[in-house]
Amino acid sequence: MAMGGKQTVSATQMSILFYIFMTGSSIINIPGPIIESAKNGAWISLLIACAGGVILLSVVTHLYDRHPGQCLIEMGRTLVGPWITALLALLFISCLFHISAGIVLDIGLFLNSSMMRQTEIPIMLAMMFACIAITVRCGIETITRMFVLLVAVVVFSVLLVLVLSIENYKLSFLLPILPDGWKPVWLGAWSSFGFPFQELAIFTMLLPYIRQEDHKRVRRGLFAALFVNAFSLIAATLSTLMTFGPMAGERKYSMFEVARLIDLGEALQRIEVMIGISLIVASYMKATIALYVLSLTIAKLFNIPDERLVVSPLALISFVLSLLALRPQEVGWVELVQYVHPLWGMFAFTVPLFTLYVASLVRKRQRPTS
Amino acid sequence: LLAIALYLGAKLIFHTSWPDLYDMVNAVIGGPARQIAKALKTTP
């Protein structure tokens, strides 16, 4: 409910928004690359990455508890001063541009490779960005209310596919768990820590929107959402492994491929379209949250009173960036997401978060003596 | 912001070699990122 002009959401709504952001496109995109890296140990990689996510979320909630009404930029100004904040914000913004552009590009690539082969990718990307920009302009209250309904569609579709695929599962495909030792598992953990767990840092920009009376309840909700997210990703990964076995790593949109194999007495088949819809909806939701946070960060950094003013230009920049990411280059798109993105996220999200955390602890120690 | 959009748009349309976000990121952390991936990859 809007209070004094500022939009607010409840702790439960924020937790659902968090789950959407973390699970969004990753439940459909994650299993393939992680299995390719870690083979049968992919689920262990996800557990390790989730442990990293728990540490990051602890830092996020610690900072939120200490500075409840402040976003990352405001906390930075209080704790480390405006110049270091500007430097950290630039890194943060660079990765947010990449996330916004990347998610929408993934939708375009998926549609182009599986459903609409004749349609030019830029047309799909332009339409998606227009849709996302309009949603972002509606504000966090509208976004949250709408997304709660949409996430139900995604969760239902994925659950349906996981359950209906039971007859295709072969438990023996899960063994051996570590065919090539632990190193591939760490590579999988590194990739999945980068996408999606490290990205949870962006919620430092959204937590100030929680209603004042819900401040104390949000911690439990966020951790619950993180664990449900890890469980969802592991379930999707195990399903892919049990369905395709050694070939699982070669499936790019693995849940889509798992759904393709469902054939129950000729009455229930070709339900992969539900996963297709889920991928588009989930990616749209995640990209909306990313663009919203991007506009918020830029507005706070440059003291722009209304973040809606910058939404359209930011969507335009993200659109062009997504097209630029498609060019043939030294590091291809898949390699960029799998290997460069985790390190990028480390500088853009983890370093700023821990800088503020350390500064917050130092301030806490200094306060009683001063 | 519009200037950045125009710059990127010009780069895209005219296929210039002007640096964009991805070029800069690749130049700065592309090497170390690939080193990490290489170190963790196994060749059975």
C-alpha cells in the first residue's frame, strides 16, 4: 500500500519476489550448463553454491537490520563515503545492465531456436524490452502483485513436468556421483554461484520497500525463499540427469527437453509448450526486477527524484547491449555467462556487499568508544 | 543515458571497433575468468 507517496510491499510479497528472481529463468537455464560442468555431481555443485548464497543473504539481512530504511547506495554513502560508493555502484550497474540484457537475450535465443525460427531475434527483444519497461514504470507494488500470480503458473508447469516425467526417470543415471573427482563439481558450483546465487545482492536495493511493521519478519521469509529456490533447482537438475543420463549436459533448455519426452497414453503429450511459456514468463519477471533495480540504482546515485524517468533509456541501452552480446567475439555468449559472469558478479555484487559489511562492523565497534 | 544508447546504437549499426561493456569486461576479467575455468576443468 502506498504510504506518503512511497510504494511498499509486505515481507511475504518481498520473499515471493525474491524467489521469483532467484528461480525465474535459472530453473530452465541452469541444469544444462551445470551438468555439462559437473556431470552427475551437479546437485552437489548447487548445494555448495547455495551455501555461498546463504552467506551473501546473511550479509544482506545484516545490513538491512542495521540500516532498515536505506538501500545499497544510501548505506554506502553513510558507511564508506560518496566516492567509494560511486565506484562500487558503477560495478554494480555494469552487471545489472548485463543481467537485464542477458535474460532477454536468452528468451530471444530460446524462441528462435525452438519455436519461432523465422522471426528475427531483434524483433522479439524489442517487444520484450517494451513490455518490461512498461511493467517497471508501474512500480514495485504492481510488479509484486502481478508476479505472485505469474509465479504460480511457472511453479505449476515445472512441478507438472517433474511429476509426469517420473516414468522416464532412471535412478542408475545418477551414478557414479563423481566420475571425474571434485574439480568439476567446484566448477559447477562456481558457475551456479555466479548465476543465480550471487545476484541476490541486488535485493539490497529493494528491501527498503518493505512495510515498517514487517521489518522483523522478512529475514525468515528470504531464507525460506532461498532454500525453496535451491530445492527447485536441484529437483530440476536431478530430473534432467535421471531422464537423459550422460547426454544431460548437452541439453541447453533441459526442462523443455524433459517435457518433450512426456507421452502418457497419447492423451498427454507435447506439453513442452508449458515450459516454453514458463521460460518466457519467468525470464520476463526476472528481467523486470533487474531493470527496476537498475533504474533505482541510477536514480539514487544521481539523486533523480523519480526512477521512472530513466526506465525507457535504460531499456533502450539494455536492448542494444543484448544485440551487441550476440556478435561473434573472443568469448562467446555461453562462455561469458558460464565463466566470466561469476567473476563479474564477484566484483559487482560480492565485493560491494562485503565492503559495506566490514564498514558496518567497524562503525559498530567505533560507536561505543566515541 | 541517451548518449550512451546512441553510442552503442552507432557501434551496432556501423560495426565499429569502439569498446562496449562486453569488450571492457572481456579485456579486464576475461583472462582471469578463463584461467579459473581452465584450472577447474578436468581432462579425464
